[in-house]
Amino acid sequence: MTPERFSELVAAYGGSPQRWPENERTAALDFIAANPAQAEAALAPAVELDDLLSRNRVAAPDGALARRIIATAPSALWRRTQLVWRCAGLAGIGLAGALAGALTVAVLLPPNSAPDDGDTYALTAFGDVQGDVQ
């Protein structure tokens, strides 16, 4: 094990060998035995941090806190109502857009005027094919 890898291991898992990954624990302990000065330099800050963290205790929340959180949480009915209104709003926006588009096309495009020569059946989407029909 290299000194860099040992420092990374201690920084990631702390100064206690029980917390180190099993596949690297033996090599790390061998590194400590072979290089006690380098190992102590890496282990001292980690052991100090471990001690500091182990002394920190957070009190369990009381039942009043849980009741306040539950009391202020939105109900399932309120969430469903909000979802319905959001969906209705999106549908309304889509409908308004479709109507605006249809109105724009109806106003801006000229009306379709077919020739009044009695041969309107010969007109297709590809143009006047009357000349091809003989």
C-alpha cells in the first residue's frame, strides 16, 4: 500500500481499522507496522475527528414535533384538487392555442375559389388534369 492510498483510506473511512474495507484492511495494517511515523501523521487528525463525531449526540424529537409536522402537511384531497386544476389549465391553454391557430388561418388565407366552368370534377390536388382527360 502506498502512503497516498493509506491517506485516502483514512480520510474516507476514519482512523478506526474496523471501518476500513476488508480487502484493504490487512494491507493498511501492514503499512502502519512498516511506517509508524507516516501512519501516525495520517491517523492523528482522523482519530481526533472520529472522537469529536462520536461525542456529538442529537436528542430524539418529541411527539409534539411529529404532530405539528403532520398537522401542517397538505391533505391528499388538496393535492388531488391541485392536480386537477393544473391539468385543466394545461388543457385550456392547448384549446386556446388551437382556436387561435384556426382563427388565424381562416382570417389570413383567401377563400378557396373553384372555377365555375362546370368541370370542377376534373380538378385535383395536383392541379387541373382536364387536359390529360380526352
